[in-house]
Amino acid sequence: MSDRIIEFTVPAGATAGRADKIFASEFDDISRARLQKAFDAGQVTFDGVTIDKRFKVNREGILRAVLEEPTFDVSPVAVDLPLDIIYEDESILVVNKAAGMIVHPGSGTGDNTLVHALLHHCGENLSMIGAPNRPGIVHRLDKETSGLIIIAKNDTAHHKLVAEFSERRTYKRYTALVFGHPKVSRGSVKEPIGRHPVMRTRMAVVHSGKSAHTDWKVEARYGHKVTRMSCVIHTGRTHQIRVHMSEIRFPLLGDTTYGFKPGRLKEIAVPRVMLHSSELHIQHPDRDELMKFKAPLPADFEALISQVEDLT
């Protein structure tokens, strides 16, 4: 067994709540059973003090849990894979992730994840929070989503960046190609998102879900069927843009999970879910500087746009 460390920085002014419920609301992929084991083993702390699940968090601080997690047959090793590096210094690395690259190893993945590439590029200069399978990983992008992702190269930077994301102090803008033309040029979706009540591998807008907020704006309209949208997310829910755009009847091209029907584009082959992390702003973890990163649209976006421009 290996340990996975999860942390959540409780911001000042947050609504008081039980520790176990806070963890459950912030980490979609952690089961209650695993959390319970961590509490039972005394592996959950608040600002360094061991707590039980009934502990009520009523002030700002850091919740931390050490979770037992099965390892894979072999821990990830360094693999020389191409990386499109946007920025790098002694504390952070910003990568323009290629579509199709999985961020970290999991059940059934190979040795071609972003983590494998990071181990080769960074060597020992990589945060060990989340090791062995998630070293340096501050946030995630879906396999098919391309674009900006930030990596922590040391534990201090990791803690500070996780706090920024938890406290919603980052700016995250995505570009999406959706089916259909909205009648208005911009809007907001603030529907809560949670696990689909029947299909548990999917997310959905559900009353009992977590708060989610997406602002969208039309950037371009192509032919009579496709729109390029800019989507700014103020929360980081799983599949948030995909679920919210589907909810307002504008599914992402290629996203058959959330409502896109390939036959709607005649004989045009959509290569993937057409979503790209275009812009990311973070406060540098070492200095008082706002860092702004942008990633241009990838070639498959541009190619598909050229195909749909004249669709009737």
C-alpha cells in the first residue's frame, strides 16, 4: 500500500462544517469508506492537530488526510515524452498538455502519462505531495482536454497553489466548440453538479450537487451549426463545462457522454471532446507576482474550425 495525501485550505469566512463533509464535498474521487479509514487511523489533521470526522471546522486552516491507496505493479518511472513547456522556474512548471495525454497513472493506464514525462523532465525537482502516482499534480485536466496545467516543483509551492485553487483565487478560461448557436452572446450557468443518480461514471446537474459556476461568451459562429465559446469557470467541478453546456442545450463537439450526436455534423469526424484550457492566472507561490499564461488553440481545433465554417 502507498499513501495519498489530500489537503484543503479552509478559507476565512467559510461556513462551519464537519471535517468529513468538507472533504467529501471537495474531493469527488474519494469514497467515504476511505475517508473513514483515515479518520480511524488518526491520519486526519486540522492545522497539524489530529481530529475525528465529527470535528467541526469553524475557522480558516488546513485540513489534511493521509489515505491508503493500492499501488500499481510498478510505480511510475521517468519516460522521455515530449512536453510543450509554456513557463518554468525553480518552483513551477506550466505545460500545454496535448489532447489524449492522461495526467497521472491509474488503473489500466500505460507509461505515457504526464507524470511519467514530468519525472523525466524534472528529476528530483518535483513536489512529492501525491507521490508516487501524482507527484507535483496541483489540478487536473481530462484526458481529451488540451491546454494549460500547472505543476509544483516543490512541496511549499504545492501547498500554496492548492490553497489558491481551493480558495478560488485563480482565473481559468477554456475554449470550447459547441453544437448550436445561442441566441444571446453571453450568459452564466450556476447549476449544482454531482454524480449522475443512475450512471455513476457521469456527472449531472443535480439538486444535491456541489455549487458550480460557469460564465460563457460567444467568440465566433461557424456556418449554422457550430459556435466557439470562451468559458470561465469559478469552481472546479468534475466535467463542469461539459455538464453546464449540455444543460443549456449546447453540448461540446465530440462529447457523446453529455449529449453530442456525431450525425449532426454530416460526415465531419470530430477527433475528441473539443475543449482547450486557454488561459490560466495564478499568484506565484514564491513572490508577489500575478502570472498570466495563455496557450494557443491546437492544430485539431483549427482544422475542425476550417471544416465547419461553411456548414449549412
